[in-house]
Amino acid sequence: MKILHVGKYFPPYAGGMETYLRDLMAAQARQGLDTAALVHQSDIGFNSQHERYQAGEQQLSVTRAAVWARFLFTPISLTFPWLLNRLIKQQKPDILHLHMPNVSVFWALLLPSARKTPWVVHWQADVLASEHSVGLRLFYRLYRPFEGGILRHAKAIVATSPPYLASSKPLAAHCEKCHTIPLGLDPSKLMVAANVKTPEHEQGSPQPRLRVLAIGRLTYYKGFEFLIRAAADVDNIDVYLVGRGDEESRLKALCTELGLAGRVHFLGQLSDQQLAEQFATCDCLCLPSIERTEAFGMVLLEAMYCRKVTLVSDVSGSGMGWVVDEGRTGLKLPPENTRALSDALQNLEQNRDKMKKLGEGGRQRFDQLFHIDQSAADIADLYRQVRGVCSAQF
């Protein structure tokens, strides 16, 4: 079976959607599917590129369309429709797997070659008309009609968690063709040498400081401001922030204002090996996002595999609170609540045995639900269902 994925970006661009697409394609290749992907270049320029991307033992066919500009984090590519049409005609895919949100997916509505191919839409997140951004609210008015067209034409829609499916307004009119398949992770990139230790352990500290890891784009909806403010209320903890974004300068200024310059560490973008080392040496992972824009939280899976406690905001309708099993794998906290977060961190700092127990529970839940091979197998079953329905119609 031939599958053409249409995504937004692809590694080495750092992001949950990108990591999942890479791992999914590699797992599908191991299962014998013939896969390819059309995505955008991560940098602005005028040159498109085709490559064989090495993912473990698999070589993945990836075409990166030139990006001429960006608008509200959205890549603008005038070559995308031409490349999509060419790839469809060359490869003759059995399924177009469309990963949303992604404005360039809308070109499939206008291309006859695309409309003749069955679509599976992977619904990673709603586009929210955020109260924090007037631009996003105006943008969504233009986005919504095309979004609806994609959903109406899709043969099947994949939602990533039961609560997100239940709370998604765009998906409400299409529930009969929606299927819940959790995201998955290939944990091999997180495997590091067993002798990686924290600096405190290496120095023989009798009471090592709690190392709190937070990963993601430094932007408003990630809620890192609340983690920083919570850290100011708790002694004996350090926070390690991985990522870059438009809020970086403001967050650094906040750390200076609160006297946390030596306790909150901005690490920028890290390689897979460097990130694996951070997971090996941290005590817990905190994902304090404040909106349903955080639909799932791939970093939670990485932490659970590494047997680390997870702390998440219990945002109504987000999948974060479903991924984390309260009291078994981690803690769920009210969003934008600095006091609740600082109390939780204080509790973990004083109860190291509890952290170990929650970490073990997280690994068990990962093994049960979130390995990429399980996600890929469920999606392959869905492909076969879609092909069967389409064949019966002709």
C-alpha cells in the first residue's frame, strides 16, 4: 500500500507533530508500507528539496517545499500545490494522509488528482481563536471554511484522544467517521548510557536539588511563566527549559526580576542525544500549558518512557489530562495556578519515593498505550477500512 503524508514540517525541525510523523513513517516502512511525505522547508527561501531521510535503519522519502514567507507561524509556499500534484501523479498513492492543522493541506481541495485519492485526516489540534491574539481570531475566520471542506471530503478522521474528540467543535459534525488513535513514540532516540548522572550526584551532594524539565516552543500558550513563578516559591529546585520562541526574552527578564537567574536554565534547541541526557538526569517533566492548543503533549510520552513523573495542566478538552493518569503516572493541576504548581513541586521535592513510584507507573502506561508500533498498526487498519469502503463504492 502506498501512502503520501502531507505535513507541516519534518525533523530536524523540533516539534511534537514532526517527531510523530517521522516515527510513524519509519514504523510504517517496517510494516511494509510504501510511504513518502511532502512538508515545508523550515527556513525561508526559494529552493525546494527532495531527500532520503535516515531514521534508524529506514530511509524515508521526504520532499520539502520552499517557504517564501510566514504569517502567524504559518508557512506560505506557492510551490506546494505543484509539488503535491506531481507527487500524486508520480507515486499514485492509495491514501493521502493529511496532517492538520496545516494551511497547505487546503490545496488538496483544488487539485483533481488529490480529490480522486481517498483522504485520512490526522487531527492533531483545533485552530483556536485565541483571546491572546487578535490576529489568530481574524485568521480563523478565513481558515474555517477550508477546514470544513477538508473534513467533509475526508474518508476518515483520526483524533488523538477521547477528550479532544469530544470537545472539538470542528469535529462535532463528523463524529461518524472519527476514530481515536493515540499518538505514539519511538523510544530508541531516548536511549542513553546508564552512567549519565546529575552534577549533584557526581559531586556527592547529600540532598540533590529537584531537577524540573520543561520542553516546548517558548510561546504564551505553553504557560512557562507559571512554572517560573512557581519555582520562585520553592527552595532546592532547578528548572531546565528546552526550546526557543517569541517569549524567550520576556521569560528571561522575569527570571531576573524574581532572582532566579541561577536556577532557571535556558538550554535552547538540543540534539536528540542532548535531549536524551536531559531526560536521564531530570526528576520530573512539567507541561504547564494553558490552552487546548496543547492537544496531547508528545513530551509527556518521552518522560513516561524514561520513568519520570509528569506534571500537567488539566485544561478542559485537552488530551494532556488523559495521557497523564492522576496519582498513577503523574499529577494534574489547574491551569494558570502558580500556587497549585509550587505546592506540587514542593511535595515532590520532599517525597522522592513517590516520584519513583509515579515514574514506574508512567513507563507501564507508555508500554500499554503509546509505543509508535501500536499507533502505526491501528492506522494501517484504518487505511485498509478506507480502501475497502472506497472499493465497494465502485
